[in-house]
Amino acid sequence: MILNMSRNIILTGFMGTGKTTVGQIVADFIGWHFVDSDDEIVQRIGKSVADIFAQEGEAAFRRYERIICQSLAARESQVIATGGGMLVDPANRELMLMSGLVICLTAAPDSIQERLESGAGRPLATNWQALEALLEQRKADYAAIPYQIDTTGLTPQQVAEKVVALWKT
């Protein structure tokens, strides 16, 4: 199967799987612009993700996320790192699947826990039991993404190489 290489590469998955770090490496390697959907929300709304959650709630954040998803899907030649919940929404997922190559980054729960220990700036990263429940809740949505890369035990560079290899296929 030949993919349309003029569109976008979208990285999704649970928090702590490496979407932002890997996305930046991929963008640098192929010469595309990198964008993080959460950073786009912060820039447009003028509040941190944590502040949006605290002041307006998760529902408001998800509304902002849908708007940003539509904007990002309309672009080309972008490497996009989505927030961990963006493509849980079926409409967002379908929109991104139409806009380019969508890859779900996964990792073993203990690897995710190790990566998230600080919890800084992650409003849903309050405690590990809640995170495990959230990961389980999103499991089927993540499994709906046709391409998967397990980042457990890999360096960001190794994951980026796998992303680029899929993109070139």
C-alpha cells in the first residue's frame, strides 16, 4: 500500500508514550513542521492545559480539542502529536485518519508509570490507579488505530525510525 506522503503524520496514544518527543525527531528528519495539539490549545486559549481543566473542566478542554483537531486536519506536511484523549473521540479519529498516516504509540503500563512520575503539567496524571483505569478505558479506542508502535524499551530515535519507515511504505 502506498500512502499519500504529501499529507500529515499523526502520532496518538496514551500520555507518556513519546508522542511529542518522537514527533519532533520525525519532523526534523523529514523536514516537516511539528505541532503538538495541546500546545495549539494553550496558544489559542491562553491558558495551560492544567488551568483549563481546573477552571473550565474536561468537557471544555475536549471542545477546544475538537476545534484544534479540525484545524490540524486541514493542514499538510505536518507531524502532529495529539493529546492522549483527542482520538478517543470517534469524529476526531475519523478526521485524522482522513488527513494522513495515524500511528498509535503504545507502551507497557510500568514504562508509562516510570515516564510520568513527575506528573507535571498533566492534569489527568493524578494517581497511578486512576491512570491505569483511564488506560484500560481507552484501550479499544487506541486499538482502532490501524498502525501501532510499542515504545517500551526503545529510544525516541528508534521509535522515530519506525514511524518514518511506516510513512515511506
